[in-house]
Amino acid sequence: MKLPTVMRAILMAGLVTGFLIPEEAKAQVADSTAQAASVVVQQPAPATVQEAPKKKAWYDKISLRGYAQVRYNRLLETNPNLKCDQCDKSIGEGGGVFLRRGRLIFSGDVSDRLSIYIQPDFASSASSNALHFFQLRDAYFDVSLDKAKVYRFRVGQSKIPYGFENLQSSSNRLALDRNDGLNSAIANERDLGIFFYWTPEVIQERFKMLTDAGLKGTGNYGVFGIGIYNGQTANKPEANNTQHIVTRFSYPLLVGSKQIIEPGIQAYKGRYVVTPDQVSSGVGIAEKYLKEGFDDERIAASLVVYPQPFGFQAEYNVGRGPEFNPENNAIEVKNLHGGYAQAMYRKEVGSQVLIPFVKVQHYEGGKKHERDAPGYSVYETEIGVEWLVHKSVELTADYSIGDRTIRNAQNFDNRQHGSRLRLQAQFNF
């Protein structure tokens, strides 16, 4: 095969050049080539595009927490017949080590306008000899009208905004039981209803601080609240097709640099039906009360000085409601009144907290939720101390001196008085 003349000339020039170029020049060319290659290798790789963070699903925003309370109520007991069924069914004869509460709380903001709160109890007592039933306590949904949650509606089963101590979580309360005077208004403090709450942003922060700082607050039940609820109390069906109405105003005032004082006023009105299963044979009820229910209305005042370090808490209410009358063996509408006062002192000892307290209470009136709506006369004094050993463990000792008279169809004048030392261990998780 013959190559063209031009091609042969090019090949000959290349060969001659290769032989004629000095070795130093060849080395320089080689170095330049290597450096060029090095530059290419050292060039940074193009930046990768970062993925946007994945948006949380609503169920990822739900938190789980809870607490449990174990009690023994019979140390130094002087009268085993001194009882209080609405307070604690393990008090007195037949009581022993007792699981008072076992709560799990599912809560969270599933969106910027909707919050949920669901709380079952695994230690409900159907009676003094039927314990540890699963029962729903709270199941409500807060719908905010604005992103700041100043205006919101609460729909579902929740606490009724009547009484500071009623709204206080049992995990935050100092005394082991709520006072008879205001707690007799709403057994278990809850019912099904619809409520509107107004809470300015600065007060939302104040309510949260009071709870987070261990100052025994109630949480956010609004500066102003109003609503309707069935009136037969939690986990019970409506009985007369009419609802109760309730309203409350309470404002935590900042006094000085840190002291907070919270005055409040609240009231409710409705008609309560004493259902046939609540009435003993032979006890009379007027026909109109069987169908429409009894007048059930109260008004209460509250005053709270949060413990920094001294604290004070007092509430009193008056009203009317169903009560057993031993004179004619019938349930009638009668007047009622009662309340309590409590003083406390909060002392931090290293990472632990001690809160000694004294509480006195008095109540004259009926308890509509109990069989035959018995009348009560209650005088009680409690002296105790709460010891926060760790944020997960609290111990309480409560020495109570009580004088209780109950008037019902079984006993027209059952008066019992005595004293006992009560102990509780609370576990927060």
C-alpha cells in the first residue's frame, strides 16, 4: 500500500522531531501534562441538591405521657367508719394499698388550628369492691380561630370550668382529695360539652409557666370561658334533653417582679335528673323533678396566690341543688354552701422541693351524684407535706382530722369523726 507524499512527509517530521527534541524539553512537556492532569483531578465535584426536610405526619406530632398514684390511707386511723366515697374509696374499713389513678395522656397539635387531648384512666373504681376498670376521662378537640390560639372552641368530654381546684390536675394538687364544697358540683370534674375560651398570648405564656415551674397551676382554661354541657357528668347519658350553661373569668395578675395572684369567679345553671337507679325504694321524688330534673345552680369565687415561696388558695360557693330531706323521706331542692382555704410554703432543697401545707374545709349541702342525693355536713382539717424527690417521683404525707355527717335513706343522721395519716407515692412518666 502506497502512502501519499504529504502523509509520508508528516510522519518523517514527527519521527525527526521526537529524536531531535532535547530530553530537558521532553521532561518539561511531561511535567506540564502531569500538572494539567492534576488540576483536572483536584477540581471540586459539583454541589449536590439537598432534599427539603420531610414534613411530619400528624401522628408524629402526638406525645404520650402519664402518671400513677399509689396510696395507703389507714396509718394512725382512729375511726374506720369515717369515709368519703367521692374522695377515695379505699378510705376506712376494707381499705388497703390502693392504686388511685393510672393515667395515660395522648396530646398534641396536629395542625396550627387543631389540638387533641385524650386521657384514659386504668384505675377507675366502679365501687368499693370493683377496682381498676378502664374508663375514659378526657377526649376533647381544641379548634383555634387564629394561629396564636387566642380564640378557640373546645369540643368533647373535658373538665367543666368551675372551680380552680376542680381544674387543677390531680398530679399537681397538694391535698390528696378535692374539697367537698366545689367538687360536689361536678363529680369527676368532667362532662360532654362545647366551650369557648379566650386567652391573650401573654397570659397563655403565664399559664404555661405556672405549670412548668411546679407552682401548681391549672393549665390554660382561658381568661374567659363560656359553654354548654349535658349536666349528668362524665360517661353518663343525657337525661332531660336540656343542657347546663357555665361561665368563668380568671386572670393571673403579675405583682412585682415575679409574684402572681389569680382571682376568679364562675357560675353554672341547669337541671339535674336524679335517675331511678340513684333512688332507694320508698324515697319520694315529685313528678316534675322526675321528668325535668332538679334546679342545679351555683356561683363561686376563687383566690390563688402562687407559692413563691409562700402561697395561699381559697374558694367558696353558694347555690341550690337536689338533697335528701329526712323529715319527709324525699329528695328536694335545697340551698347549699361551702369551700376551703389552704396555705403552703415552697422550699427548694438542691434539686428537690418540699411543700408543707395546711388545708381546712367546710360544706353544708347535698351530693347529687350519690344515691338518694344525701345531705352532708363536713368539717375537715389537713396538715401535710409534698416531697418532690425527683421530677419522676413525688411523695405526700397527709394527716387529716374529719367530722362528717351524712343524711340519706339508710341513716338519717350518720355522724362520724376521727383522724388518720394518709400516704401517697406518685410516679410521673
